[in-house]
Amino acid sequence: MECAANIDTIQDAFLFIRKTSYDEKRDGINTEEQINKFLDRILELQKYLNTKSDKLEEINNKLEGLSWLNDLKESHLLSINDLIASAKDLHSILIRQYVNLNYLRSKGVAKESIKRFKQVIDDLKENIADIESIFFFLPKVPEFVETTRQLSLIK
Amino acid sequence: MNIYCTQGFKFAFEKLLKKKAHRSIEAEIIEYFFNKEANQLLSGVRLNNSSAEPYIKKRLEGSGGFRLYFLIIIKNDSLYLMFVHPKTGPGGAENIDDNYKAKIYKDVLEDIKNHNLYKLTVSEKQRNIKFNHLSNI
């Protein structure tokens, strides 16, 4: 009886090991495929983020360009005010997207692309604040306006 | 072009040089400002809506780098560095507020009127900035 029980135990172990060995061999191939797919996805994510960052840099350049416009009329300021509101909306959307990427960033996935994405989002915020100051706040600071006037008189 | 700076700029600049993370500022300034014509420096954000005396904020060394505030008086071929701060790292700030933008603008006007400025030159090897107060020239 004991002999038969031993054989069953051995057989049970053998079957378990054989099945596991087979699964591991089969899954090993699948895992490699999965890693490749995963790496492809990371590359896609990096490309996607870099494309977004490029577009945001273009927006930032356009915002900087606004500061060099001369002879603006009331209608232009109205348009700039609308533009600032849209840009603020865009910034809120982008910040939410960045927060969603935090887990990946903490794991070191697409780290540089995510970092660049955050930097251009921060630049957007800074440019929005600057444009709002230039057209709506600084012209209302008497000291600032007076300094501009006096500088124009310097010989 | 003649390059000058205020006492406030010199102080902020020297403070940055003491921090290892920000020592690149000297090379950045030399590369960006020196041996240039005024029209090559008309980029960044213009804060004062003036074409003849633009007050400019410029990002140096990319997004996370430095923010430089300067004034150009084009007819005099002169540039005045007013303030610098890093965006990140020790002493970093996202931006300066409108009151401070107005303050350093007023300060540079007073310093121009009173000749209370430093003239900037670079060493022969173009590695270091030298500050000479106008009262010593």
C-alpha cells in the first residue's frame, strides 16, 4: 500500500512539473512577444508625447510672438482675451493628462518624453501669465507706464 | 553693442554662480548676449510694448533653465541686464510678479539716469564676465 502511495506522489509531482515545464516553455515565447509589444507601445507613447510637445512649443512661440505686436486696437485686445481663455482651458486639460502619466513616470517609463511634456506645459502657463500681464495688467500700473514714457525720452 | 547691468542683476548673477547647479549661467550669457547686434536679440517676450526700448524676458538654456530680464535702447546700441532667476533647482521660481517686473524696470531707468551701472566685458578666452562700474571707467 505504501509503495503504491509513493508512486502516486511521485506521479503527481511529475505531472505537475511536466505541465509547468511545458507552460513555461510556451509562455516563455509569449512573454518575449509581450515584451516586444510592450516596448512598441512605449515607443508609440514617446512619439505621441514628443509630437504633443512639439505642438505646444509652437503654441508657446506664437504666444511669445503676440508680445511683439504694435498698435493694437480694442477689437484686438478682445480677441487676445478670448485666446487667453482658450489657452487656459488647454493648460487645464494638459495638466490632467500629465497627472495621468505620473504612474508611468514613477516607473521610469518614457521618462524624458514625460519630463519634456511637463516643461512645455509649464512654459505654456508662464506664457499665458506673461501675455495677460503685458496686455491687461502692466498697462494699468502707473509706475510701469511712466517708466516706459521716461525711457522714450532718454538721449 | 554695449552691455551693462544693474546692481540687482550683478547680485542675482553672483548668487547663482555660487550654486553648482546654476554655474552654466555665465557661459549661457556670454554665448547669448555678446558679439551680437541688437536686432539679433529681439526675441522672447516683450513686456513693455515699445519697439525703440524693448523690455524683454528671455528663456535661456531651455524650458527648465534661466529667465533673463533686460532692456535694449536701440538708438544707443545699449543693452541693460536687469534680473536673472532659475526656473528650477535652488532658488528657482516659476515667474516674477507684475510688481517686481515694474520695480526692476523703474530701477534700471534710475540707474541709467544716475550712471549707476556696471559695464560688462568678457575675458580674452571668452570664459568669464568682468564687471566694471561706470564710476571706475
